[in-house]
Amino acid sequence: MPHLEPRVISVPTHLRDQVADALRAALIAGELRPGVVCSAPALAAELGVSATPVREAMLDLAREGLVEAVRNKGFRITEMTDRDLDEFTELRALIEVPTVGRVAATAGAERLEALRPPIERIVTAARQGDVLGYLEADHRFRLELLGLAGNDRLVEVVADLRKRSRLYGLGSLNETGRLVASAREHVELLDLMVAGDARAAEDCMRRHLSHIRTLWANGHQAPEDDQRPALRLDGHR
């Protein structure tokens, strides 16, 4: 059973959601490895909560494809294959690339500039090597950007794909400089969209998703003995 760093989960927010977010963050940090079987009581003891919200949270993660139930044992952290990564990338490109082009052509500069603060947080997090902060800011920016297309179901689908494609051990990427390069692509994308250059924005998004595919692969291949500081597990994505 892997050791998780001590963490505090506050009472006011929904405990099930906080536990699920804590476990997603542990996957990102590499504290929970693919193939490992975790029992709800053991994880509950690590998190300082009862087993019930842990079981409920694990069921949420199972629906996202991040874990799978193992009869009478608990939940196994699922492996992510190259084919999985390719398929997630293809699906996201089919949705996000044309949507970015449409938003660039129709949203207007003022509405797009309102997305500048999340991008600034993306860049800051990347420079600080804060992978979880990077993902949080990127999540907000991407869904708000796609939301300008006016299709709530599209945003829901992309949010689900992002959850399913979240990889393990991404904390190792903050030493490669790739997070900073990825953050700069967000700036380039928004600048192109503000300028109303739909075709160039689509090309930028397509290129960015290809680079993200590489980031996922590198994170997925992080060494098993990689010891990284635990990312914060305070109930935020």
C-alpha cells in the first residue's frame, strides 16, 4: 500500500468531492501508481476520513476510467496505454480545434480578453513548477474558452475527456521546461483569437494538443522510484 503524505480535508465542502479531488491530485503527483490496488479503509486512514466517502469517490473515479474495482480488495489504479492517449487526443482535436476557430471568428476581442487572467495563472504556475496549479488554471481557461461557443454539452464532453486523460506522475515534468513552453502556447492561442485569426488559432490548438500528448506520455513514463514533493490535496482541481 503506497504511503500518502498527511493532508487535511475541510468539512464545509462535500466530502465525497474533496476525497475524489485528493485522489486525482495523488495520481498527478505520482503518489498512487498504475497497477496498485488500494483499499478504501487504508486510504481513508491516510486522509483522516471514514471509508464511506472514499468508496463513493472511488466509484466516481471508476466512472472516469481512472480506477477499476477489484472484488474483495478495493480499487486498482488503471494503466493508460499509448492507444488510450492517441484516442483521447484525437477526440479532443475533433472537438476543440474547430470550436476554437468558431469562437475566434465570433466571440469578439473584449470577451476573449476576459480570459487573460487564467492564462496568467497558467504561466505563473508553469514557471513555479506547480503542476497541479497549472492543471487547475488550464482547466478553467479551456472550459471558459469553449463555453464561448454557447454549447454546454460540448463543454461537458471536453471536461469529461480531460478527466479521463489525466495522467500519473506528472510532477516530474516541472524539471523539463515543457510546462513553460506549453503555457506560452496558451498565450499565443489567445493572442491569435483576439486578433480574429481563426485559421491560425485552429493550427495553434492542434499543435498544442499534440504537445500535450507528449507531456502525457512523459508523465506516464515517470520512474517508479521518483520521489516528488506532494502536491496540495485540499479539495481543488
